[in-house]
Amino acid sequence: MPCGKAYASCALIDAAVDRGRPLELSPVDGVVYVAFIDASGGVGADAYTICIGHKEGDSLVMDVVRGTSGKFNPQAVTKEYAALCKDYRITR
């Protein structure tokens, strides 16, 4: 979905992106992380995605955003994403 028709405007999304940081941030001791997953069955154009983030003051930081699309094994991706959550001390 193009950002012009999405929940947030293109300008708002662009202003929130820190282009000077790495694509993924490593876990930091003492930071509490949460994850959001949008599962997919592994067929068609839908992607199985995960976002791991944390809060810094009034800001939300997306530390990791990954997606798996195309034909794939959903159980294998679930295992991969569960291991990633474990790296960020996410247990539920």
C-alpha cells in the first residue's frame, strides 16, 4: 500500500526515519523490547513479518523489521523469529 493511502502520510513517515543508523539495532542490556508479528501461511503474495522495538522517552524505536515472502515453510520462519525474540529477551 503506498504511504499516501496508508495510516500515516509519506511526509510523516519520512520525518520519522533515521537514515544514519544501521538497518537493525542489536539488543542492549536493560532495555525492554516488544515484538509484533503478522503471520502468513507461506503461499501467495502475503509476507510473514516481525517488528521488534522499544520505547525511548516519548519515542518508539523499531530495532528490527524483517519479512519473509513467497513460498516458504511457516514453521521454519516461526522458529527463526522465536530465536530472534529470544535474543531480545522477549518471552511472551
